[in-house]
Amino acid sequence: MPQEGLSMRKVKEVLRLRFELGLRQDQIARSCSIGQATVHRYLERAAAAGLSWPLPEDHDDRRLNELLFPSRSTRPDQSPRAEVDFAEIHRQLKGHQHVTLQLLWEEYRETQPDGYGYSRFCELYQKWHRDRSVVMRQEHRPGEKTFVDWAGPTVPIYGRLSSDITPAFLFVAVLGASTYRAPRHAGLGGPSPHARPGASRDNYFHQ
């Protein structure tokens, strides 16, 4: 059974970009849409297996998988997988705006090379989160309420007469059960993370 992780097609592309084109690891990561840590790990495994590019003709996907991921049955020190600290995973997702589950999984696999594959990792995290989530059902009549919040990262405003860059904050309103949405400029600088500019349907949708 193939090892969980990258497909053999993508592994071959990593090897080709490295050994045929001589790209750096960060360039390979961007080209293949994977993390640089993942590129580094696969290249390390390839080096340990004596692999380069082009691959020998008899190295089909099964043979390549066997060389990169030797069967666990041949390892003398089999041990159960360590438990994943999903509370810490959740804390990092909530505390860092640009952190993704993919990046956290790659870091996990750096410390646990034989750990869960990405799909299983996500499945277990979502189960953990679902078991701990508190849900309060609310009824909303169509068009009765306007839902408002900050629109994530700031938008850079470039000075016309200087090279100054000022972050601008956007506030977005959506009219419930409709396709009506209205972004508004919420000012420059750094508002309080708890600030919520006043918003009503008249303010947003009737100007």
C-alpha cells in the first residue's frame, strides 16, 4: 500500500526539478504547491535511497515508494504513533492569521516522519474540534439583520508623493439571506481588535 503523503507523480517532479533543472528547495516548493519542509524531507529520503534523476527504467511507482518508505515490518523498533496535540494545533490556527492546517501538518511530520498522512490528520483534527465545539442555533429572518466584521488582512495605501505605505482596514457588511454585500473603508492605522464600527442597513445599503 502506498505511503500516505505526496503522490508518486509529485515526488518524481520534485526529483526532476532538483536534479535535472537544479532548482532550489523554495523554488521547487512554489512550483509544486507544497511546503518547503516537505521538499526537504523528500530530498533527504531520496538521498538516503541513492536516488537521482532520471530514475532507472525499472523504478515504477511501487519500487520508488519502497525505496523512499521502507516497509515498517523490516524495522526493529516498531512503536505506536504519538498522540497529536490538537489543542495546540487549534491554538496556533486561531492565534496566527496565516497559519494553515497544511503547514502545521508539515511541521508535525518533521517530528513524526511515520505519522498520519494529511487527509487523516485533518479528519482527526475536525473530529477533535467537533467533539469540543459548542453550537447555539439562531433563527434569522431573511433581510432582517446585517452581519458585519473586519475583512481580514489590511489593504496597502500608497502615498502619491512619497513611498509611504499605510495599512487600511476594511469593514464588510452582508445582508442576511441575500447576495447584497458592502465593503466600507474603516480608516487608517490600527484599530482595536475588539472595535466594531457602527453598521446598519441604512449606513451600508442606502447611500
